[in-house]
Amino acid sequence: MKLGIVVNEKSGSVPEDGREQLAAFLVEEGHEPILPLDIGAGLEDQVAGLVAAGSDAIAVWGGDGTICAVLQSANGAVPVLVLPGGTMNLLPKRLHNDELDWKKIVHSVLANPKPGWISAGEVGGQRFYVAALFGQLTHIGASREAVRDGAILEAVSILTDRATLDIESNIQVEVDQPDMVRECPATAVAVIPAEQEGLEIAVIAPDNHLDLAASAMDALARGWRESAHFHAEGAMAIRMRHTEGRAIPATIDGEPCEPGDVLAISYIPKAACVLVAGGEA
């Protein structure tokens, strides 16, 4: 198999010679590595060049941001082998059953490769494959991974003793469900592209610090779905706006950003083609 290689050696757990290590290991495994003509080019140009060079698939080794950019650039033209090279490694964990040894992943997947489609959400032209968090509480680093672990409010709880914590519900959320449109205020929102169909959304809208603390404790016991003030599944579109016209802080697949004050989030059922071992993702 001809495998294009995209490596971000500045990512958290990728060694300085990661590109050379990956290429050498692919040769050991009996495959042909293809390197970008210009490793200094942007990720979109690197991916386009690797596809044009006849790659059967692309192996990307980097953090969540690098992986998401490569998946979006490939856009299903070739399957992508996702390797963990960051700190959170949200998508690699999901695709490879929590395996984080990149050599074991490469060996097991290429011994029995199977392409599979994964869904995504999209906001402001940027796709997310694991989760997007919105609101002033989403800057908490731990919450980036807590969404998939079922404890989004656990990360929030560490700030509940701060007098300066702003819990104002200044985001207005509108959710298109199959049989109705639901509106609600929010302090923080988590959106996940569901395994089956549609977007899953959980809204935090506490009345006061005590309410926030109670929700956080409930999340520890029962999980964030039961602790959210509003939870829905199967949404095909979600709209948000800041009531004061401010940019809404967001963390999209682990990367902080501010996509705007009015947001439209859509669901993409077949957003990326990935390589996994022996079955669909």
C-alpha cells in the first residue's frame, strides 16, 4: 500500500524525527511511504499533493487539531489513518479502542485495513469529529476530554468557588429536532456528532453558583447527559447567538477559538473516511 505521510513534529508527543520514524516503520511493514514534496506547506496543500501522487491512504501523526485539518482536507478522497501525537488524542482513542502506541496501531490497522465513514458537526466551515464546546466555561482545559468521558461538568466544578465566575446564561440556543424546534438559554453548550444520526446537545444553564455546583456533583455520579439542564439527541441543526452580540468562546475538538456571535451548526453524516483495524469505525 502507498501511504502518504503528514506529521506535525511540534505536537505534544511526536518525536523530532517522527516523520523519519514513521516512514521507516512503514517500509518495515512492507508498505511504500510517500512524503509531501514541501513539508513546510500548509496541511491542505500537503494532502492535495499526496492524493495527486497516488497515495492509497494518508497517515497523519499529530494532535487533534492537525488530525481534524487533514480529515477535512482529504474530504473522503482517500482514507486517513489517524495516529495519536497530541495531549488529548480524542479521535485516535475513539477509533483505535484507546490504544496510544502508534506502532501497534499502524501494524494492526495495515494488517487488516478497513475504511469506515465517521460523522461530524460543522460550524463556520470548520468540522469537528469528537465534540464542540461553547460558552465562557469551555476554556477549562480538562473539559476538552471530559465530554467523551461523560463528565463535562466535572471540569466545570473546579471553578465553582471563584467569586468572579460568570454563570450568566447569555447564549440563546435553538435546536431543530425531528418533530419540533426547541429554544433555551445557556451558559455552556456541548455538541457531539452522534454515532447513529444527528447531533447530540447538552446545555448548562444554572441559576446560581449552587445550582452549578449541584449539577457538577450530579455529573460525577450519573454523567453529563443526566446532569445537563437540557439534553437532546438527533438534532440536524443547531443555532446559537450571544444575547449581547459578543463572540462566543468555543473549543472545537480540543482547539480553542471564537467562531462568532451568531453560529449555525450542521450535521454531516459522512464527513471523513478513516482506516481502522478489521471493521468500520
